[in-house]
Amino acid sequence: MIPGDQLYEKQLGFSYWYVKHKLLLKNILIAALLIIIFILIIFDLYVITYNLVLNQKSYQEGLNNYVVGNFDYTFLRQFNLPPAILVNNIQTYSNNGLFDIVAEISNASTKWYATFEYQFQLGEKTTPVRKGFILPGENKKIMDLAVKDGNLVSNIIFSNISWQKEINFSKIYQEKFNFDFKNIKYIPSPELGVEVKIPVNRVSFEIKNLTAYNYKDINLKLFLKSAGQVVAVNQIPGGTLLSAKTKPIEVNFFQRLPKIESVEIIPEVNILDPSVFLKF
């Protein structure tokens, strides 16, 4: 007999054996599966009984730890959100029977910036709504001038706060916020030749835009100091300021002032707002 015939006979024999024992093999497989299912059911019942009856205390502690883990996750999410705007200080300065209010606020986040509206609380009244903004990591001063009963100020009310994220702020700041002030002069009322009954003091200076950007308008805040302390404040719109250009500006203070020793000028512009730039 040749090898091919032997192989055929073996295959034929296996097929005959399989057909003859097919039902038996099926019953063995079903029995094996039933045994496995029965063992799994017994194991599940044991685990449930052990955790809920014999080891209930440890099981409950494990669930509590799982819940605490979820609270930690919530905290981490909140940690990545912007913090509240902080109010560090509120000062008032007398101004011909009225008061100039200046508040120092800060933003602890280095990635988030905000636009908002604000009012000063004066007892049961509030000042008119003003608009403001604060850049990432910024400490700044916001103000309201010539306010009746301004000396009653107790708090700031923020509203319509809108937070936005800017991860490249430091680079943007270096490119878009660079101004130089020169020839700052304070001219008191007598030197201006104004009558004593109408005190008019003047600050003149030049501002130069050292950036490559043209600005529609820049807000300028002025602080007059005597003996190292601020005694008068003012703010004015600086108007259009073109790239690499110098602009002369004069600001009047209509109030009686002590001897002024220095003048601080702070430019304010939201460099993260595209609408503040002029198109070339």
C-alpha cells in the first residue's frame, strides 16, 4: 500500500470516529461549561458574602477612598481654572469737595486674563458701571474720579466677568507693550499765571510707542506724589499712538495741591484685544 492510501485511511477512520462520538463530545463540552459557570457563580457568591458580611468594614473604607479620589479630581480641575480677581487696597483722594477713588487689584494667574464691569460700593449706593480688564499676572489700579460721597467707599462690585486663556502672554507682552515717557514736567498753578481762586496745575510729557504696532487709543493714569505719597490722581485717553512715534500730552489738575515732587504715569491698553490696534 502506498503512503497516500494510508493517510486517506487514517483520515477516513478519524471522520468515522468523530461522527460516531459527536453527540458524546457535545455532551462533554456542555457539562464542562456548566461546571465552569457553576464554579464562577460559587466564587461570585463567596466574594459578595465576604465583602458585605465578613469584611464589611474594609469594603466600606475602600469605597470611601474611591469617593475621596473623585473629590481630588474635582479639586485638580478647579485648580486649573482662573482664580478670583483680588482687591488689595482702596484709597480715596480729596478733590474739591468730591473724591477720587483708586483700587489696587491683582490677577494671580499667569495664563488667564479677564474683562469685566465694576462699581464702587458707597454705603447703600454704587458708582456708575465702568469697564475694565486685567492681564495675566497683572497688578493694576482702577479708578473713578470726582465721586460724590466717595469717601464712603467700602468695596468693589465686579460683574460680567469674562475669562480667557493666553499661554503665550509673556511673549506677546514683550512685543506689544513698550512705551517710553520723556520730558515729564509738573507746572503748578502760580507758574501758569492762573488766578488763585482757580487752581490749575499741569503735567506735560511725551510718550513714545516703541512697538511695531499702531494703537487706536491708550488710557493714561497719572499719580502726583508729595513726600513719597500719592496726593492726586487723574486719567485721560491718550488718543492714537503710531509705531515709533512720539506724542506730546498735557494734563490739567483742577485742585489745590501741595508741593509735587514726582509724577508717575502708567499706560493702560489691553494688548490681547485685537480691536485696540489700527490696521496698517
